[in-house]
Amino acid sequence: MTAIPQERRLVTAVPGPKSLELQARRTATVAGGVGSTMPVFAARAGGGVLEDVDGNRFIDFGSGIAVTTVGASAEAVVRRATAQLADFTHTCFMITPYEGYVAVCEQLAELTPGDHAKKSALFNSGAEAVENAVKIARSYTKRQAVVVFDHGYHGRTNLTMALTAKNMPYKNGFGPFAPEIYRVPVAYGYRWPTGPENCGPEASAQAIDQISKQIGAENVAAIIIEPVLGEGGFIEPAKGFLPALAKFAKDNGIVFVADEIQSGFCRTGQWFACEDEGIVPDLITTAKGIAGGLPLAAVTGRAEIMDAAHSGGLGGTYGGNPVACAAALGSIETMRELDLPAKARRIEEIMKARLATLREKYDIVGDVRGRGAMIAIELVKDRESKEPAAEATAALAKACQQAGLLVLTCGTYGNVLRFLPPLVIGEDLLNEGLDIIEQAFAGL
């Protein structure tokens, strides 16, 4: 376990003097377009705690946006990465390959859904993985169109900005964007006009109709969707939606891509969120939780699809860095040894029970949703109109942070509090964090 005491501690104002000093240095030299959620500078982190440079310790309900699933200093990750650092930091897999890259691909072939032959290619970031999934799908199908969904988020590069739904802050002023990207409705049960019970079949029929009529299925290379939409608001598509889209893709020779960058690697209580409805994607993109905090991403899929790109068509100087691969093997080792899917399900059990009580008590809580340790509450000004309460959401997040709990917001309307605790967090810390959330609501 981590050497950091697993307890919340506030010894200065937030931010403290050392963080304020660093903030002044940051303002002078770091581009203003790079934002931060909290005004404190990290000194160390591990388990369910992040400690800042002033000695304040915060309960972590963010995991670096679902990255430090095994904690920010997991023993196996540190051990394996340290050993690799001592051997070599880089050769470039495209120049002289190394075993770690192959071993990660072997693990991905074993862990990802489906019993078909699988291959992988490794990259640095989720956006890179998504871009390469599009390249692979286009190469395989000889088609160009790519279908994405309302509220979807896929990255910050030019192509992935085009794939992403939300304008601000991700796309505003950064165009023109890549062509041949088409957006269709998603099954957002809480906001579906005829109610959540009708959402799955109606939304899938509407999406399929738009693809067929407006694009032509024969022109579509790939359908890309997050099995649980992350930045868009932790939207779990209504039951039946994903299977209907996957079947439509299969029937029409379209590559079905599951973007599991935020939802993968035990986060939702299964190794991958698409397993919930038995979805077997043609390609699956992963990053975030894969390597315990080191930059690594992957595209994994059917061998015949993955082999469609010509030799040299996939890669990158740092893709599958040996230290990151070692960290990934340590992260996967930890997930297996600690049975982190079960830990995620236990976190869901605790969090949903507490948050359901909040919903009963406060009308501002419109919806409690999510799976595993990917849980959210959507806040509304009025339950009937469901008008988003973005200002209250920001205020609640700030109140939690000031009290020693790191929480994140998200959602197309900026009105969702999202909770992504490390799966190794202790139940005492988890409950203390939920106490802080309850106190923040009481102070509204």
C-alpha cells in the first residue's frame, strides 16, 4: 500500500501559501489555455488520497480523470516501471522492438471482449487511439464516413474534436474540422422525451434511420461510441441501444468501435463497460486506466481489421513506450490480484445508496446514475423542466474541494458532478467523502 496516510487533513487555507507561490510561477510561464480543476499543486498521491505542497491531504474522487484506477503510486506499477527505467527508457518499437510492448498486447487480447483472434497497436493518448481506430476502419472498409453521437467526447486533436459533441471548451475557435463526421442521437434516458422506458428502442431506431437516410450505411467506415459517455455526463445508454447499433454495424459491414478510454479497465465493475450488454466490439480503444498514470493507449480488435493498414501505416515515436508498458503490466497485475472489478461494484453499492438519499432530500438532484466507480448526479433547477443547474454544480464542486474532497464536473450542460474514486480507496475514506458531499448540499 501507499506510504501516504489515508486520511483527509487540512492544515492551511485552500490554496495554501506554497500553492499560491507556484500559481504565480505558473501564470508567468504556462499557457493560459491549460486549465486546472483545483488551485493546489500536488506533492504526492496514493491510495485514495492526494497531498499538496502545503501538506493538505484531499480525498480523491477524480483519479486524474479515471487514470489512477489502481492508485497514483501502486506498488506493482512503481516496481515494474522502476526496473524498466534502469534497463532503458526508449528505443522506439518501430526501430528495435522489445518484449513489454508484446506483453501488453497479449494482455489486451486476453482481457478485451470476444474470443476471436485479436491484435493491438499502442499509442500515447486516448485521442491518438481514436484517430488510429478511424484510420484502421477506413483502411479496412475502404469507406470514409464516421458516425458519432450526441454528448460524445473523443479527444482534443483536430479529428477527435470533430468527433466530440461539446463546443466549449473543446472546439470553440479551433476549426475548421475534419470532414465526413456525422452525429446522431444517443439514448439519454433521463432526458428522452417519451421517458427512459422507451428510450432504447426509440433512440436506436432514430439513429439507424438517420444513418441510413442521411449518410447511407454503405458509406460508413465506423460507428464510434463510449459504452458509458464520460465527458458528456456519465450517460449510460438506455438498454437495447448499444446492441441495436452493434447489430446494424455488423449487418452493414461497418466497424463498431467501443471507446473505453474512460470506462475501461474495471472502472464500471467489469473489465470493460461494453460487457454489460454482451457487446463484442470490432475495435476497442483504451487509455487512462491502462498504465497507472503513465501515458499509454491502445487500439485492440479483430486481427483481420487490425491488419488492414499497410506496414508502417501505424505507429509513432513514443507509442508503446517501454516504461509505460511496464507500468501497464503492473497496473493489470494489481487489477487481477485485488479483483478491482469487485471493488468497483462495492463502491457503486455504497455510493448509490448514499446519493439516492440525497435525491430524496434535495429536489436539485435530478438523476443518480452510472456503474461501478463511474457514478454521477445530474443537477437541475426544476425536476419537471429539467433545466440544468450549472452554477449550483460548480458551487458544490468548489465547496467539496474547500472541505478536502476532490470532485469533478462534466456534462454537455455543465450540470453533472462525477465521481471517479481510485478503486483501491478505503471504505472509510469513501464514506467520509460522501459525508462532505452531503454537507455541501446542506450548505446550498
